[in-house]
Amino acid sequence: MSLEETAEQYWVMEPGPLDVHTHPRVFDVLTDDDFLTINEGTEGKAGLRAYTAAALASGITAMLAMPNESVRRYDLGTQERSETVPYPIASLDRVLAMEAAISHEAVIPTGIYMGINPETAYMDHAKRVLNRSVLHDEFENVELECLALKLYLAETTGGHTVALDDATEVINIWNFHNSEKPVTLHVEDGDVKLVLEQIARFGMSDVPIHIAHVSSREELGAVIAAKNQGMNVTCEVTPHHLFLDESVRAAIGGYGCMKPSLKPQADVDFLWENMAYIDMFASDCAPHRRSDKENDPPAFGVTNHTLMLPLLLGAYKGGNLTMQDIYRKFCIAPRQRFNLSLEDKSLLHLSTRMEWSAAHYDHAAYGFEPFTRAGRKFKYVGEVVLARGGQSEYSRQFPHERMKLSYTHLLRPKNTRLPEDV
């Protein structure tokens, strides 16, 4: 376990970055076209192969996959000739289906979140009567298969929401069977404070709670208060909430539609000013088809893997982060929180010598990210070479045909002879 600086601004991180918040759209893959920018109509979304390949090429050496999945199937009665059906990873059979997909398609180690299926978690959904017996059985059955529980307490993709008032009881049942494993909460605005206060009142201050994608003074402030009161709580922040604010919504259009939403600059400033209280960087990278983002209303979700490290390294070069910040919040704290070994031998080699502009970014590489549409001049820094077990490329470890390439290309513009003013 180390962060080392070598000559010429060359850094080595061991273990490499772990992204604890990913949406690979494992079961929404109708075609195998690798999520090219021409995806329209009936085509599916990313899928594990394309998603993990892009993550790896972007310097991410492991990830945790969220459970709010959907299945895409043909539907000749629709204009697009397909429809999506919610497929929450909320039972042992679906967890095993996820494991099978990971073993066949993922090119980086991928852990699984357990989810909640409101259709089975409630005996009477209209009256919100929890089916405690089902929850006990499901949580016990996945004890050896999942790293954490993901609980959606606010609207998001897939319709997997659980009522805020039921959160403490669900958390208590999970903790009964999986006491060391955290509960990650999708919760927004003032509800962050409400749910943390409920957890404390319920006598569960020691239960490991992780707050996903804090985006505002209100949300992070509630986490800070809970930390100061001794609660076992951590939180993460995404690159889009650190580097974008609500003033760019008009320029970004549907590509800026996300949960939580972009906030005023004052909230962004609060995140940066209180970086010491933010435990992790996580992407919440959620690929969509172009048609999904240009619909009215657009789908929630942001793609950002290919720009995540360049943006963080740009903040390092600008003096807003230290390299220790990046290493701690992207490599070490995620493994500690989710009970993963720090002896992971994945290596990330980073050069911070190169600075480049959005004009040199290969936009077709992956998804439809919002940053290059924001009309701002971000500082993108760095190139990456990945190694594992002393070898310089993952293709020697993973035999997939698509992995037989260099992993320097997505954090580096194809034309490396940059203009003098970059």
C-alpha cells in the first residue's frame, strides 16, 4: 500500500482507484455494439464489457455495481421497438445472475450491492406495510455474495424507492444479518438530516452508513453534524457535483439531468471548503443512449469515467487537492469502508506532466458526458498506464479480445502534440 512520487511528476498508486458507485446497465444490453455514439432506437446501454473496459482505461481498477438494474426487451408496439422493465438486484437469484455476468464480461474486479424490490419488500405497497419475513430471508441469503445494501430513499432511475419512514427498519434488518457491511443511502436535501437523525434515535449510531453523492451545503452539513456526534457515517462526492453548478444547465440540456441535481455555486464552494469531511470520490457513472438524454424528460444519469481522473488531477495541479487527497479518497477509504483488502496489488501509474483541453478529448470514446458541453475551460491533466502483478497491461491478466490494447489512450488526447497555449 503506497503512494509514491517518482521523477518528472510521475506517481504510483497501490492499490489503484476503486469506484464505489457505478451503473454498468448489466441487463440493458440489446446489441453488442459497445455503446458507440451512433446508438439510437432499440439499442441498449453500456453493459459490463464496454463499461468496465472504459473504467479500466480511465484508471479505475475495481468497482462496485449498483442494484437498480433494468432489462431491455423487444416491444413491437412501441416506436423504439423496445422497452425497459425494472430488474432490481434484490434477491439471491438476481445476485447470482449478476455474478455470472461479471465473471464472463467484466475486465476489472466488480463487487455487488444488494438492493430492495418494493414489489416484494412491501406486503401492502399502498399502505407501506413492510414484508419483514421476505427482507430477513433475502438479506440472509446474500450474506456471502454482496458487499453492501443500497437503499433508494429518493426518486431515481428504475422506480426502486423505499419510503423514508421505513429506512430505519430496513437498515436494522440488514444489519442483523450483515453487521459489518455498510448501507449506502440515496437520499437528498433535508432528508439526509432526517434519516441520519432517525438512525441515531433508533439506537443505530454504530451501524455503518454511507451517503451517496452529497451535492450541497444542506446534505454535507448533515453528514458533518452526524460525524461530530459520533455516528459511523461516511460520504462520497462525484466529479459533476464538484466541477459543475446549476448555471450550466441551459448549455448542457438533458445531459445535465442527474440525481441529485446540480446545485448553486455556493453549494459547490461548500463542498470544496469542507473536503476534509468527504471520504471518497465516486463517479455515479450512468451511461444512457443519446435518445434517452435528448428525450423530454431526459433520463437521469451522467457519464464521466474518462474525465474523472483528469479533472481531479487538474484540481491537484491547481492547488485545490493534494495527491494524498486523491489517493486516500479514491483508493484507500473505499476499500476500508467496504471491507476490502488493502493488499490489492493493482497499480495505477499517473503522469501529471501533460495538460490538455477539451478540444483534444476523444468524445466518441464513451458515453455522452456533460463537461465538454458546459462552455467552461476545465483543466484536464494526466495520462495513465495500468499495471497488475508487475505487468504493464491488463490484457495479460484478462484474455478478452477487446482488452488487447494500450490503456493510455482515454486519459490522453489522440494528438499528443498540443498547442502552446494548452
